[in-house]
Amino acid sequence: MTGDPAFSTGDHHHALSPSPPPNLLITMEDGSQNSEQLFEDDGNELEMEGNDIDIDSNSLDIEGNGLDIESNGLQDDCDGMLEIDDNHESNRDGATTVSIENGISQGKNYPPPNVGMEFESYDDAYNYYNCYAKELGFAIRVKSSWTKRNSKEKRGAVLCCNCEGFKTIKEANSRRKETRTGCLAMIRLRLVESNRWRVDEVKLEHNHLFDHERAQNCKSHKKMDAVAKRKVEPTMDVEVRTIKLYRTSTADPVGYGNLNSLEGEISETVDRSKRLKLNKGDSQVIYDFFSRIQLTSPNFVYLIDLNDEGCLRNVFWIDSRSRAAYGYFGDVVAVDTTCLSNKYEIPLVAFIGVNHHGQSILLGCGLLADDTFESYVWLFRAWLSCMSGRSPQTIITDHCRAMQSAISEVFPRAHHRLHLSHVMQSLFENLGELQESGVFQMILNRTVYETVKVDEFEMGWDDMIRRFGLADHAWLCTLYEERERWAPVYQKDTFFAGMCTFENGECRSLFFDGFVHKQTSLKEFFGKYELLVQEERKIEAINDLESRDSSPLLKTRCFYELQLSKLYTNEIFRRFQDEVVMMPCFSVAQVHANGPVITYMIKEHETEGDRSNIKNFEVMHDKAGTEIRCICSCFNFNGYLCRHCLCVLHYNGVEEIPFQYILSRWRKDFKRLYIPELGSNNIDISNPVQWFDHLHRRAMQVVEEGMISRDHYTVAWQAFKESLNKVRLVADKHV
């Protein structure tokens, strides 16, 4: 997910499947265009069975995984405060909504499939996808499946939209109406070690309109067992708590008593260690900020955590733009705890993502009383509840035991990784005099950044430990035990979307860097907050215009460069272009063949002009499935193919980069509407609050569309004027 996780109106429409390990066995199905999968060789060969098989199974309903936020606005004269309760109940009403913008499907009661979902059985997985499809208005079929050789035990399958593919030559003259459109929507399932069925790949984009009437009559939906409904639910990371609304006109949510009372009049019985550290006036600052934002942004949400004495302990907030952006860029999320861990004046925690320009974007903020397991669990569940229970694929954090345990609790199936730059900084800080040794730094950097195989890293680490006498260094031993969370050589199957650059350990996950300092007060922070967020979104809008209206300068005659210059945003294209420029510097040699899967060795000179220092990179290419993987894992790290893969594709006469390696999260022609999920059109006509909410959301759709170009703006403005005149005519009739 990968690079493109599948959920909501998100950018996860082409989900990355986890890359296979080097020691793999490939078994392909004849005639299948997109069902090839690289499997782990567990000593049992696999057989493919069936192509375009229709399986009739009892379909099971899945009740939504959403949480019901009763209100997030100001009501009467009271300020709405949201608290997450500990009862772990889950209201199923508001899980997800329907959107077919650009053919992206999203269910009302069934969350869209995303990589990492797990099911108890194959039938459960099939039934879930079938129910999801029925609700949206399309049917499914089994495109392919595979079993153990000499056994009927199913090991994997690809479920696709029944509009996948086209008629065969034999069927071309049939009188039956052509219903196939070459649709690519699908999910790939695999039986994992826990004997559960996991979704490994997802494509949500359909190239046709949904037809509920036709879908109801399709074979996959006809025999859905109504009795079986509500029995199965995908194992998603939605262990979140019910959000309840608390309103009071006099109580101070921060623990200072009445908002009009003097600050500092706190009961001596209140444990200060279990409440948010606030200075005089901070409670009013928080109150004023949330009240002001809610009035200007009705879909702004904040959550309050109070201790037993009613004092503020933790707080979380997020605006509608960030919630919508998570749908596109929620595959990789970094949790920045710099302020909290370094004891800044404000205990800020920020959720950071990366947009289609490689730019850091804000996905929510929190203030925590402490850095304990309990506080992190509350924060993560609060954040997850605002994201409709959808977990990211990858979470990147600092090295913190409490946070690590909280992530395991709230996001059990996410890949938890540590900031490599922070790990390296801590490593030098804990090694005393060695941090001044140039030789030690050189050996350490070579071991961490330049090794491409696990055994190379481990041998290099052992040599370093022996050479510098660090065998008894307890902190270093502990760090080594967790190497799979931070060393690049172990991260090859984890998608990072370019958030971490493993060549030098830099990380692009700091959003408030340079704006928040150790002595920055809460009042100063909230004063800068809106300006900073607006500036970030302004930069994104400018980059959108520049990417759409300009053509990047090409540096080679390579068609791959020309191909992506028309598709990717300028910044991402420039990064990819660096790989293209280095292509002619390598030699390609075939070293192994296993059916359609060929292994090549790419020889790369580490320094230009130095012919003695050569580095070898293995690239595996599956000609039948047009899949390719390099040992450097650039695609998972950065989201685009490396120079080594490009060399092999060019060597084999492949004229275009295969579509599965062109991620929609980087595309400049992909329409992104940063508006909240619309939900149902069924509103209570006697409730003016619902009138406002519904009209506001619809109007925001027009606003977002109107910002695309000057022509769009003109049409939108004219529509607004005409609508206003019509509304006034109605008002005149009632006078």
C-alpha cells in the first residue's frame, strides 16, 4: 500500500504489493495480464488454477468501522468538547461514503479494500469484496487463483471487476453484448503464515460507470446469503473508542475552573503530572483558537481528554483539508515528537505526510501531558477515529519504547520504522569520544548506507564492534537488536514515499522546523499555526500550477524521461530524471534464468571515472508479468524506478515504464478535491443544522472545482450568482 494505499478518495488507487524476497519461486498463469505475483519459496511449489473463474459464495455484510461524532460545532452558547471514552464501543453508521470521482470507488457501509486487511478465511475475503462491489454497483469474479502442487489447498487469488479484460477471438463473433471494458480494479489475496488471508495489492480505479441494476443480476451477487450478513469484518486497525460530546457553559476544560476565573487557582489535590502543562492565559488561547476555527471551518474537529479531576490531559485537532488529504497521501505518516521529547514549552506532536510534490503536509496535531504509553494510545486512537479507522501502511517515529508499544496496540498491521537520521544522531551522541573519529564515522556510514544485503550489513557491523571495542556497550547492543526498524537493508519491502532518503539519512518529515523553538509559547504557536498551514497550501497550489502549465527540460533522449515528464509533478520528475541521467554509465549482464524470470547483474562505478571501485546490483525481471525489482529497492523507498531497473527494461526493449510503476500519488493530472467526505444525501428536512452542513459541503465542491482554471472559476462564479438569484426568488414568494 502500497505506495498508493487503497481507501477513500485517496491516492491509494494503485496499491503497491510488498516486494518479494530475493529467494523466490515464480509460477505464472498463462494468458493473465495482471495476475502475476512473486511468491516466497517456502519449499512448496505453487500451481495456478483457473482463469476468469466465477465463484458463487455466500456474501457477508460488513458493518462499518466508523465512529459517530455526534457534533463538532459550537451549540448555543456552549463550547463543544469531544472526549474519547474508554468503553471501546464503535458506532457503525459513518464509516465511509460513496465517491466516483475519476472512477475511484468508495463504499458507504463497507470500507474500501486496502493493503494489510486480513480475513479468517478465503470465503470471508471473497464475501467482503463481493458485498463492497454490490454496494457500489459492480460485480466481481475470480481472475486467477493458485494452490499447492498435488494439493487442493488454495494459497492465493486475484479477484477482479467483471468488466476486466476483453472478449477473446472466439467470443468476438458472439451475439452477447460486450460488457468488458479492460477495467483494472482488483484485489490480490495471499494466505500468510498466521493462516489468515491478507490483501497484498489493491487497485480501486474503474474505467466504467457503476450500474446497480445490472450488478444485482450478476452471478456473484445472486446467491448472497442474507443470513450470513454481519458475520465477517476485515481485520482493520479500527480498535478505537466511541467519541462522545460533552458541553458545558461554565466548566473550564483545561482544569482552571471557570474560564472567567483567575488562572492558577488549581486544587492542591490535582496531580499536576497527569495534566497538560499550561501557563497563565493558555486555557483561553486554546478555547479562542478552537472556537474561531470551528466558526470558519465547520468540519474542523478537536478531541479533548480529561483526567478524573476534569483537568485537560491531552488534546488533538485536525481540519477538513488535512482529513481529505490523508485520503490521497495516507500511505506513509511520520509522527514528529521533537517538541515533546525535547521538553519544549509546548508538548506538540504532529502527524506529517508527503504530498504529490514531495512536500511535507500536516495531517493533525496534538498536545500531550506526557510521553507515556497511555497518552500515545489516546492520541493515536483520536487521530485514527478522524481518519475513519484507516491505518497508514508505514509509520515513522523517533526511538521511544512507549510510542512503539502504543503503535503496536493501535496500528498492529502498520510497518513501524524509526527515523534513520535520528537513530544516527543518537548513536553518535551515545558513543562519547568516538563521535569525533573520522575513521569510525566512515565505517559506520558505509555499513549503514552502502550495504545492499543483510549479511553484508551484519558482517560490517560485527567488524566495526570488534575494531572499536564496543561489544559491551549496552545502548549499542539494544539498538542493534532493533536494526530491522531502522537499517535500510531491512526496509526493502516497506514503502516510504520518499519521506526518508537512505543515501544520507535525511528525513522530510519536519513541518514546524524553524517555526517552533524550545521557548515558543502556546500563544505564539497558535498565532503562527494558521499562517504556516496557509503558506504550505499556497506553495502546493503554486506547484500544481507550475507542474500543469510547464514542460520540464529533458536531459536525455530516453523515452522513459519523456513519458514521466508528461505525468509526474515537476519535483518528483526531477528526482526521477536523476536516475535516467545515470543510465548510460552501467553495464548489464544476464546471470540467471528461471522461466520468464531473468536475473541481471548491473555493474555501477561508485565514483565517476574510477573503474576500480565497482558496485553490483541484482535486478529480477519477469517478462511475462512486466514486473521488475532491484536489490536497491528504490521503488519502495522513493516511489519510482531506479536507474538499474531502467537499464534492464531498456536492455529488453521495453519502450514504456509499466503502468504499475507509475503511481497516481505523484501524478499532476490526477484530480484531487480537498473536501470532506460527502456522506449520504438523506438529510432531516426539519433540521436547519443539517441544511447548513449539506449545503456547505456541496458549495465547497464547487469552490474546489472552480479553482482549477480561470474558465472553471468563471463558470463557478456564474453558477453561484444564478443560484443566489433563484433562492431570492423563492424568498420573495414567501414575503
